[in-house]
Amino acid sequence: MENEIVNRVSNSQLITLDLEEFYTPGERVLFDMKELLFQELILRETDFRNFVKTHDWSKYQNKLVAITCSADAIVPTWAYMILASSLQPFAAAVVYGSLQDLETHLFEQKLNKIDWQRFEKAKVVVKGCSKVNVPVSVYVLAINKLRPVAQSIMYGEPCSTVPVFKKKTT
């Protein structure tokens, strides 16, 4: 059996961290306050409160919502708070910011629940290819969590990795 093919990847002690596994499924919605501004400049409190009172918030049931204002206007903080308060009973998640900020928030929630000590002195490969869009900020968060505990961190696939970090041996 001199020519036996050995799968060194499956026999290695590498632990693969697939960030795609922490993806939160659900419809993402961007709620842009620009539409609620008078001439895209000013928030009229009476009009805004009337909108909040009459809007059908149930259409956001179980959706993942990011609240933003794409107009170059000064929107008071309380207006975002009122929108979040109106969305909260229906939406699965509500954040301030872009859809990218929402995605990062969703991943962060799940990554913060991981027991990172399970990677103590491990050789970790952070999987690079995924079927969902994993924000770069999530990869950075994963490195921040892994670096204090892992022996080494690589990026990519177990058969083809890029070294990211390796603890110095003493």
C-alpha cells in the first residue's frame, strides 16, 4: 500500500469556524426616514407622530429592520426611538444604521454567545467561502475573540489557507 492516498486535512487537528453557520435567516428591511421628512429636510413632529399612529406596523412582523435616514437632514434622536418602539413589537430585530450594520449586529449577537474557550490552544481555520454574505466586520470580531485563546488562526479552506496569527512558542 505504498501508493495509498492519505487525506491529511481530515486527519489534522484543525478546527474549522464557519461563520456562515451564525447567519440569521429572515427578510431584511431598510426603513428610511427620508420619506417622512418635509422636503427631505425637516421632521415635522405633528406629521411624524400622525404617521406613527396610523402606519400599519404589522407588515414588519418577524422582519429584520434597519432604521436610517438617507437625506442630509438633522433628525432628532427621539424620532429614531419612536420608530424603534413602534417596530419592536413586530420586528424580529431593529437596529439603527444600514443593512450592513444590521447584518453585523445579527452576527455579533450569535458570536457573543459562543464559548470561545473551546478554541483554547487550537489550530483554527476561519472558513472563507460561504453562501451568504458575511461582513468583513464579523471576520474581525471573530479574530478578536479567537486570538487570545487559539494557538494559530488561518483563513480559507483547510486544504488552502492563509496564515493570520500564530502564537510564539516560548
